[in-house]
Amino acid sequence: MKVCIAGGGRVGRYLAQSLLTNHHSVVIIEPIEAQCRMLADSLDIPVICGDSISVDTLRTADVGSCNAFVAVTGSDEDNLVACQIAKREFGVDRTVARASNPKNRELLHTLGVDTVVCGTDNLSHILEREIETDTIRQLLSLGGGTASLNEILLPENFKFAGKAIMDVPIPGDAILVSITRDTEFIIPHGNTVLLPWDRILVLTQDDTLHLLTDAWELNSK
């Protein structure tokens, strides 16, 4: 997956490092020239020095070829505009924006941002989860944003295909709620076998879902 990150600060850099570790392709947009040089040297990735709300800058970053666009600048307004440009002008499928002010969360959703993340605790893990794979989709945020109900589509090469749930690692106190297999609805038990293309509803804490996706190797491309 190719991801463009607008904002090369602490969060943007950490997110880029996490995505690179999981073999994704990353490009960063950052307006401060000295920060651009540092990022390019330390991460060895393309870094575009420019304004993330400029169409020309996004074109230079080849945003049109990206699968996801993540805006984590310090300005909620810039994050919104950048995501709108990425989606409307360049056709990016998935946009993620950081909202420094929680009051802006619903507004950003309403104005077209696919995923809005508030706060600073575990922000990088949450952002990475939102854009790292098309096999995971958040359906419902719970507990004031500390937990969520997620749908996981098991891939064709799922590591634990054919194994019973009791023999599959489920870290982070995740709870498997249900399995949809074609038109069949299954309430999972310990002896339920997991198969490729199963759609699983999973209840997790937001900062531990990555433990499950790592254990199931859902981040590999």
C-alpha cells in the first residue's frame, strides 16, 4: 500500500516508521525545509517540501497513486482541506485526519474525511490501524473512543486458516463477536474453525487491535 502523510512532525514520523516496518510505501509532505532534510535522511523516503493544502504540492507528491492519505499537521483546518483535495482532486480512496480539537471530529466527518482521530494517546497506533490494511474496517467507536467494534476480512492466505479458535492467538483481550461466512452467520466458540474470506466482528481496545493484527499477520503485503 502507498500512503501519503501530510505533516512530518512527531506523529507523522512515527507513523511513517511503522508503515515502513510493515513494508508499505510512504511519502511525506512537510513545509519546513530543515525538517524535510531530517526526514529524508533518517527515513530514506521521498519528502516533499511544501504546503499540504496546495494542489501543486499534492501533485508533486503523486497523491493520485496513493491508496491512503493521512493529514496529521497541527491545524485541523489544514487537515480537513488537505483530505478534501486528496479525495476530490486525486481520487484517493481513504482519508484520515487528526483533530487536535475533539469538537471538530464530527465536522470533519460531515465534510468528507473518512476517519478522524482525536487526542494524542496511542495516536500513531490508531492511525496506522486505520490505513494499514483494507482487511480491517471500524464499524463503531465505543467508550469515548477507547474501544471499537471492527470487521476483519480474513485473506486467502490467512496464517491460521483451518484452525479452531482455541488454537489461534487472540492477544489484547480481543473478543470475537461473530463470523459471517457467505450467507451463514456464526456465533464463534472455541472449536469454531476460521476460514479464508470469513468476516469477523471483533471488539477491542483501540490501543491493542494492532496486537491482534500483528499476531494474525494481517499487516503483511
